[in-house]
Amino acid sequence: MTTNCLDIGIIQSFLDGELSGSEITRVSDHIADCDACAMLVSHAEDENAIVFPALAREFNAMVPTQRLWARIEDSIQIEKNAAPWWQKLSGALSHLLHPQIGALAALLIVVGLFAIYKLSGPAPAPSNEVARAPRTTAAPTIVNVDTLPPSTKNVAAPVARSTQPTYENASYRAPRRVTTEAPLNSSSVQPATATDAAYLPGEASYVKTIASLNKSVNGDQDPNVMSASQQVSFARDMAVVDNTITRMRDAVKKNPKDETAKQMLSSAYQNKIDLLNSVAQKQELVASLR
Amino acid sequence: MTNIVQKFMLAVLAAAIAGGLSLTAPAQGTPAPPPPKAKIKFPTAPPDRSYDRSTNEKAIAVAPNVNMTLCVTEGDLRVNGWSRNEVRVYVEGGPKFAFKVVDKGPDGRPVWISTVNAEPRPGGNNECIRGETVEVDLPRGASLNLTGKAIDAEVDGLRKVTAKTVGGDISIRNIKEGVSAYTGEGGVTVEEAWGQISLETTTGNIVVVDSGPSDIGDTFRAKTNSGAISLTHVTHRALDVNTISGSVLFSGELKSGGTYAMSTTNGSIAIALPAMTGCKLAATFTAGSFKSELPFKILTDNIAPDDLKSIVANVGPGGDAVLRLSSMAGLIGIKKQ
């Protein structure tokens, strides 16, 4: 029994996984030696066990966080990019199916055709010569301005401004934008190809597995799979495991011959995989019972 | 003659006026008789039987080593072994059900049966039954393959059990040849179970008492993400226990040649062993500490502040049992029984 007992706020933070690594250690050491604080922790856990199920509905209806919104928007963008061209075309055409928009579009087409007809002047008479003519009809014509009558000077002036032929590269398509799709949970898992060099030996396969599991777990989130209290527990466990991975990576980097650290790093990665697998397993079970 | 012509002209004029009126009538807004409409039958929702208080009971003669596949979506489930070669299912407050014989033995008795819902909901799973209370009696030599959604399950006195539930507590006791239990959210309690044992819960505690192998090579595995694991008198020689946020408690003997691996990421490990225990110990910890009431002789150690610490030691006189303990943030303690 120690005299300096822990504050209930610290105990709650400890249970919620909000403390840092050193604080967790300090609190767990203290609890191990202090019966009163152990009792407080037990009471707090009991209260959590009562409160979380009671408030599960409210927690499930929580307002999406900024991170969730960002993930939703990312997913929408990825789906948009992945849609085949005929779906995009049909989506665009579906807007035209509205009668008013269709009528407006038809009107614009008619006006446009009329304008083109008017601007292009009288159409040449159809003849075989024109059809056979080479496509170099746009060859520069050099006109001497002085020889033109005054009435046509203004009209011909733009043509005569340049005496050298000019060429432009015609482009009928907008330049294709090259985009790279970021992984859904890029904050926690880095793409394996980009940082392979930074991985420790044997680490890359763990990271790839975790990335694929993250994708499947985050991609199919069913509110029936995890209750609010479970989501809190999952987030806390994930934070604990991530913290362990970071510490063990540092330890292995510091001493690459430390077999114990390597083993602990492997088991921390395995814990993370098991944690994600547990969610996937539950998703599968819930789906099979529908 | 003129009179006849006049009458004929008047008749033609009257007919023309009548015809004109009949043609203009709809245009003036006189309602036309509506076309006959086909009667539309709207689908009616099936009656909600969730509060049906009726009880249903069925029994079927089976082989003594029958395998039963059971799916229960709601309710409290109690499965008991009895000394009759018969399966009885009793459902209170749930829809009707039926037995489905999947396979029969050479003597014609069912060796594999399951239950099906006789009143399935539209689009629902008709392989699962439900009720406020579901009681099942099986022969003692039977094996049970249970799937559940939100149920509290108690299983007692069978040969083998495999249980997998989305949520709810699982309590298993008196099993002869193996237990495999998984619950997504809830505790798992096992008592007097023998054989290969594999227990897993995502959020919940695992408690095992008086259990061991039924055959050489049977292993014990327990895993929870958020919860404690408590093992008392578990006599398997191969033990693998792991929790992320929770403590591990072990009280019992270490068998010669056994391998006992217990790890937690954020919790303590407390081991209570007989005073004369001899084993090889490998303890790894980061922020916590290591204490032992049993005498131990350090073979190698790596103790540095703010770093990963490891101890390899012989506990007592040493021995060929290996005890591997690992805690990233917590105390590792060995106590004398």
C-alpha cells in the first residue's frame, strides 16, 4: 500500500489508453503495489462495463470524425477513378436526359452549328479535286498588304502580320493527370514499395500483411460488428501495439544483433495482425449469420 | 311529299346536333369513365413472433457419438449431456424448428444432425433457431458444433465442443476430448475440460480451471485482446497464452518437458508455482520489473535502464520445462504456492 494514490482522471485515462508509454508503466507499477488504486481501477472497469453497453446506441450514432470523413472522401474518389469509362459516359449522359437540359443542349448545338456555318463562309462545291487535295491547304499564304485594295486591308491584316509559316501542335484531349492512390490508412501503414529500404530484415512481409488486412477491415465496416466499447478497446489495443512496434524498432535499429528485441518486434507485429484478424473474423461471422 | 322531305331534313339536323354534342362533351370536361384498374395486393409484413411465448419441444433418436450442428441467434442456451441416445431440443419463446438429418450410420441412426427454423423470416437465415431459452440434451458421447449471434451459452458433459459466437459469454465444463471456443465480445469460462483446448475472445476474460490433455500432444491456447487470462491447475505441456491489454495469472504445476509461453503487452504476469518447482525461465520486460519468491540462478541477463530487459535463469534446481514470460509494461512475478 502506498500513500500517493492515483487520481481517478489518470485511472480513467489509463483505461482509455490515453497515457504515454512511460505513464502507462508508472501507473501499472503503482497499481501493482497499491491495493487501493487497484480497487479504484477495478471499480472504474466495472463502471465502464455498465456504461458502455448502456450508451452503445448513442456511441454508434456518433458524429463522424474528421478522419472518418477524410477516409470516406478518399474512398469515393478511389471508386470514381476506378469506374470504367462507359459508366462515366453514361453518368454524364444521364444528366442530359432531363428534358430541360436536353432542350438547352439541343438549342446550343443548333446555334453552334449555325455559327460555324456562318463563320466558315460558303462551303466549297463538292468535287473530286477537293477530295483528292492534300491536307496542306493550310499552307501559309504570303500576302503583300500594299497590293490589297483599301477596303480589304483591315480584313487581311492579321493574315499578313506574319510572313513566316506557324505551326501549332493540336491537342484534342486534355493532358492526362497522373495520380497515385494512397492506401486507406496511410497514416499507420506505409506503402511497402516506397520504404522497402527502411525496413528491418523480415519486417516487410509483416507490413504488407498488415496493409492488406487494414484495407479489408476498413473497407467493410459494419456497425453491427463492433460496439462502441469494443471500438474503444480496439483503438486502445492498436495504440498499445503500435507503441510497442515503435519501441522495438528503435531497439533493433540501435542494436541489430539484439535477438530479444527482434523477437519482441516480431511478436508485436503478430499481435497487430491478430488484432486485425479478430475484426475480420467477426465480420465474417456476422455476415454468415445474416 | 314536301312534308316528308321536311321531316327527313329535321331528323338529319337533329342527328347532326346530337352527334356534335356527343363529340364536344369530353372536350368540355365531362369526366370520362375511368379505365378498369387491376387490384394491387400490397405485401404484408410477416407477423412478429419475437414475443411469442409458445414453447416447442422435439426429440430424435441418434447414435451415441452423434455430431450436432446448432445455430442459435438469440437467447440463453443450455446444452447438457445425458445418458440416452436421443437428442431433445426445447425452445421457449421462439419460432418452431425441425431436425435435419445430415448423415446416418450403418445402423440407420443419425450420426450428424442439425436444427432448422421451421418459420424463417423472409430473407433470414433458416439454419438458425432462436428463443428466450433454448435447452438441448445430447448423448454424453456427442460432439457439438455451435454457432451463435448474441447468446449466453452453457455447455456441460459432452465429448467435444466447438463454439463460435458473435457476442455473449461461453461457459463450458466437463468435456472429454477437446474444446474450441471463440466469442467476439464476452468471457470464456472452462472447467474440467480435457483434450486440445483453444480459447479466444476479442473483449473479455478467459478463465480455465482444472483442465488438461486427454492425449499426448494436446496443446492449450488462450488469446484475448482486452481482458485477463486466469489459469488454475491447467496441466497441458504446451501452453500458449497471449493478451494485449490484460493480466495473466497462472497457478499450478509445470510438467517436465513442457513449454509454457505467456505474454502480455500491457499488463502483469503472476505465476504461482509449488516451492520445489524446477524450470528454465526466460523473462522479457521493458518498463516493468521482475520479482521471484522462488530461488533462481541467472544464466544470462541484459538489464539496462529504459531499455528492453531480459533474464534467462534456472528456477530452483532447474529442469527441462521452459517458462517464457513477456510483458511490455507490467510486473512479472513468481510466487510460491
